Amino acid sequence: MPEYRPVQERSRSFFPLFERKPDNQNATHYCPGCGHGIVHKLIARAIDDLGIQDRAILISPVGCSVFAYFYFDTGNVQVAHGRAPAVATAIKRARPDAIVISYQGDGDLAAIGTAEILHAAARDENFTTIFINNAIYGMTGGQLAPTSMVGQKSTTTPAGRSIWNEGYPLHVCEVLNTLDGPAYIERVALGDNKMILYAAKAIRAAIQAQMDRRGFSFVEVLSPCPTVWGKDPVAAQQWVRDEMTKVYPLGVIRDRDPWTHPIPVPPPPFAFPSGAPPLLAKPDEPVDYRIKVAGFGGQGVLLLGELLAEAGLQAGLSVSWLPSYGPEMRSGTSHCHVRLSSEEVDSPLVTNPNVLIALNEPSLRKFLHTVEPGGWVFFNGDAIPADCARADVRAVALPMTSLAVQTAGDAKATNMVMLGVVQQALHLLPAAAVDQAMHSLIHSERWLAIDHMALNAGSHRYQERCHV
Ligand SMILES: Cc1ncc(C[n+]2csc(CCOP(=O)(O)OP(=O)(O)O)c2C)c(N)n1
Ligand code: SF4
């Protein structure tokens, strides 16, 4: 028997206090009569009733509901405008046991984010989207939305939406219903109390569909925006009931029989291609290298980062590699973020590296101040420039480009000299893993030979000059 709790009670899935505004911790930031507040409550109740608070992750959008993470005591990720389905996809795939609830307004979902929602639904991603259709851009002050109705006035259509100028409103549920993917699609409204009870049921059913691994579930909620519509809360609710529901008919649009459609099966975990060596043992000591590799485009910055990540993978670590580069193929700046960790990697961004690999002086100047105290700095140059000295980091400066030319006959092998130096200094990764990574990423025999020479040269030079 489900536990009986009065509806008025604050949901357990809300924080006891909303700490966004110190002087008002019991109210949300929504306007009186706004549908967002009501739908938040329905979602929180569903999370409570389904017993999933510990594994629920809410994706909040850009729009009036951008601060949803101040209210839901669940996992929370706030994402860029329109990108909730892409982020929800990533989270659900990485954490199949999480219950992912993606929350979007009509500007967010049906304008800037149209491609994301269509493709997520077509791929039948197993997460739930709650789509708040208030037929307007609320947060930005009332511009026309794709779902604004014909004749509806907005700041960008002061004379009302015209089919000649702005075309017809987008019926998102019906569009999604043309796709094979979705498991569950329903449209509900907040037009009166009975409708709100239906909305509660729909939200619960959609989340349940996800829990049953039935695939993509979607609930559109026709929702009042009294402030921007210029109506009082009661009139706004009536407008939802009397006008919006004429254009957007309510009801279950798809409830796919789980037995007639294959349940999406997650792909098998990553396996090394046959012939690859078995994973090397994880280190006894926990490892958490946050590495920034930076230099000019063409210096092999990205390849060096990729090699570190690939070798880390071969060594059984959790890794990430995130490149960032300008549009030029040559001589623009580029850098990448690499993480090598014995724990799961939470974010691929490296803001405060504990290892900075600077292949040129501008990169040293740009990133030196970001290095964590106690971290390592490897610089391709005769010496660290005097005005860059930092007493709280360990710095290694060697002229790696000259060394690459002298020993491997090619300045392009500078990155491999650097790899040899870093390896020798930090014993970052097992030599076999580095070798395996080089074989996976460098496909020319000639370059493999050159790069091995450069790697060894870097390693020896560090031993001769720097090892104490
Ligand atoms: C990339 C980008 N483009 C535009 C904006 C401006 N912007 C913020 S919210 C919004 C639309 C919000 O409308 P909706 O999604 O319907 O949500 P509501 O505020 O009505 O809940 C826009 C266009 C932005 N923040 N980022
Ligand atoms: S502007 Fe509209 S959507 Fe935004 S909080 Fe106010 S009533 Fe809600």
C-alpha cells in the first residue's frame, strides 16, 4: 500500500529551504500562478512516490525554470539553451540506473533545441522529458515562441501571430508521434484542478515508462504564464483551459506496448580489440592527474594529449581527453585537457591542472597561473622566463625542439620528446601502455620509429640533466 501523505506537505524531493535568496527561503522565484511551480510540485511528488530520489537527475534548461536546481533535492545539471536532450542522453547512457528527467520550455525545446529533441526521440533514448508549453518566451520578456497560437500577441508580434508572417504553431507531440522511437507521449494541461490531477498521472506514467526501460517518454504540459500574458492567475488558467486546449488537444498520444517493440539494450561495456594486451593492473596508490597540454597548432599538442589518454586507458585508468583549438590547422594556438584517474572522471575540464605541459612560451604565460600549488610545469625552452617563476610549483625546462631535431631529425617530434621527459619525471604511465598507445594512434612505421627515438631522447635528457 502506498504511504498516505497529505498533498499540502512539502515533497521530500524538494530541499527543505530554497537557499537562492537568503531573505526568502520558502518560495520559488516563479510568478504567482506560474505553471512551472505547479509542475515542479508534480514532478517532486512523482519522485517521492516512485521512491527514486536517490537516483533522479533533473536536467534544467535555460528559461524561467533555469533555477530548478535550487529546488529539487536530486541530482541536478543545468545545461545550455536547448541542449537538455543531448545532456540527458549522455547521463542516461553513462548511468543507466539513474532516472533522468529533462525539463524544457517551448523556446528551449521547440526553437533553439528542435534538433536535439527530435533526434533523442528518434534514437529512443530512455529518459523522460517534461515540456512546458506556455506559448511564449517567459524569461526574456514575451517574444513569440514556436508554440504561440495564431493571433496571439507577443513583443515580437504586437499585432498577433499571423500565418502569413510567422506560420503555424508547432505541435510537438504530434511531430514526435511521427517517429518510431518514442514509447510514451502525452499532452496535459494545467487548466483546472482536474486537469492538474491528470497532469500528475501523466508525469508519473512517463517516469514509470523510463523505470521500466520502455524508452523515450514525453509529457507536454500546457501551462499558464500570467505575467507575460498580462492576465491574472485565474484568467491565465482559464485561457489554458478554454483556448490552448482547442489548439493543442489533450490526451495520451502514444503508449507503446512494451511487448511489440524491442526494449533498448545498452551496448556491451568497452572491450579492447582482440590482440590487445590485457589491462595493466591499477596502481596501488590513487591517481588523479589533471593535465593541460598547450602549444601552437602543428606542434602535436592534441596528439600528445590523446596519447596520454589512450595510454591511461590501456593502463586501466579512467580517462578523458578534451581538445580546444582555433580554426587554423597550423600556428594557431591549441590546448587540450587530459584526465587520468583511478576514480571515475566527473568532468573532462581541467581548470587547475596539476601537470602543465607548455610547448611554447605563450602557453606557459597563459596557463602557469592556473597550475595547482605543488603541481608540475614542463616547458619547452632553455629556462623558465624570469618573470614567470613560481616558487610553489616544480618546473622542468628543456629545449625539446632542438633535441627533437638533433636526435630524431624532425622538429615535429617535439611532442614525443616532451612525453619522454614527462614520463621520466613522473612515471606517469607504464611504458608498455605508452608503447601500445603509440601503436594505436600513429599509423606510419616511419613516424613510429622517429617518435620512439624522440621519446627515448626526452627520457634520457631528463635523467642526465634533471634527475636528483
Ligand atoms: C544561446 C542562447 N540564445 C538565446 C538566449 C536567450 N533566451 C533565454 S531564455 C529564452 C527562451 C525562454 O523561453 P522558454 O523556453 O519558452 O521558457 P520560459 O522562460 O517561457 O519558461 C531565450 C531565447 C540564451 N539564453 N541563450
Ligand atoms: S514570466 Fe511566465 S513563465 Fe516566467 S516565471 Fe513568470 S509566469 Fe512563469
